[in-house]
Amino acid sequence: MNEKIPAGKAYEIPKNIRSRPITIIGAGTMGRRIALMFCTRGGEVRVYDLIKEQRDAAVEFVNKELPSLIWNMEKNPDCHAIATDNLAVAVKDAWLVIESIPEKLDLKKKVFAELDRLAEPDAILASNSSLYAASQFSNNITHPERALNTHFYMPPTRNGIDIMSNGRTDRAIIDLLLKELPRYGIFPFEARKESTGFIFNRIWAAINRESLAVAAEGVSTPTEIDQMWMINMQTALGPFRFMDKVGLDIVLETESHYSEQNPHLPTGPRTLLEKLVNAGHLGVKTGKGFYDDYTTSGP
């Protein structure tokens, strides 16, 4: 077990990062995709999860998808993607630890307390949370200046990432990640103030919200709104089809979170979502949402 940095001692950013592993906490859909991106430059990437099936699936996913991401490299990277259910083993020597677990605030607080206790004293502790700012679960760790949000979207096809301070994050950490992450095909953008939804998600949530409001008010229908969006924006999907793909329960959870932060948001969008969610119509994953032309395996 690694000892914490004494409270009176200043935090120092990690050194020798090219020879040290990166650890992902959580082997779900996002965790394994994040692991894949960090494998593109070789070295050791570790994935921690308590569920064996998740661990095995994560390593299999990385091994299967990695060759398609390294076509532009001089040679295949010598990447060792390993999975473990031992948190101390997972974080040993890692310079960067990224939490990618379910969006439950109490669980994130617990995990960050464990990471603070077990990770190397100079390790950067990052969160992939799409709902919670790191300030909500990192204030009680010994050195909150080493913690921040690193919010991924859906790599390897959507490789933008929000980086956001918890209000006390060491500026040198942000500068280090802004410099290093592009090496892995990840494109970081800094949220310069704490923002619910960070940058892109906040903008996209507003688009979804207004689309839902237009439909809830009877001004237009989801199908027609999508058609108009696709024509004008030259995209393959409109907002409602995309919400179905994400999962309407997730969209509702996200919109409810925004409304907690801003009670002045309109209620119509949530009411429309609640009607569908309560009926069990969650979108692609249940075969029916705003559209009913899905199978449970996908559109």
C-alpha cells in the first residue's frame, strides 16, 4: 500500500510518465473504450473491475479493436492490456488513474477515497463522470489538487474530451494532460469554469431540451423535427433518434440533474420523457422509444 502525501507536503506532478502504466477504474462500455485509446501508444494499461465477465470483455475489446486504430503508426504498439479485481495492484505505479464507474455520487466519493489511499502519491486522479463535477467527490481527499474531471464521449469515434478543474486542481496537471492526451488520439478541451455538463454535453442538452419542448407543446412531432434537423444540419440522425440511441432513461436522468442545478428550466421536456420511461419505452435497448422500428439488439 502506498502512503498518502503528508497533508503539509506539496503535491508534485508525476514524472517518467512514458514508462508508467495508466489505470482505468471500471470495465464497462466507456471504461474499455478509454483503455483502448491509451493502448494506442503502447505500454501497460490496466482495467479494474470486480466482475470477471466485464474484465474479460474489456481485454477482448481492446485486443480486437486496437489494430484498426494504429494504421497510421510506424509499427504496432507493444501494449499490455490487463485486467484485475485488486485495486491496489491496478493502481500501483500508475501515473494516471481514470474513474469510469456508474453515476452514483456516494459511490464516486467512496472510490476516490480508496484511490487517494492506494494510488501513487503523484498519481493524477481523474473522473470520467458526465454528471458530477470533481469538486463534489474530491474535497475530502488528502490532495484535491491532483483530482479533476476528464470527461470522454464515445471513443474511438468521438474523441473530444472535457477537462475541468475541481476548483483546486494544480494548473500543471491540466497543462500536462492538454499536452499529453493528443498523443493517444484524444483531443482535450478545457472547461475554464465549473460547468454542469462541461462544454459539448451542455450545448447538446440544450438542443435536446428545446427539441423535447417543441414536441411537448405540440408545435411539431419528433419525426418531423428529426427530418428538418437532418436536412438543415446534414447529419445522419436527428435529436430524437439520437436520444433513443442513448437511452431515454439516461436522457431523463441527465435532464433531471440539470433541473436540480437550474430550477427555472421548463418541465415539459421531463414530463414527455417520464411518460415514455414509465411505460418502459427506453429507446433502442428496449425496442421502442420515440420510434418503434428497433430490435432490442439495435436499430
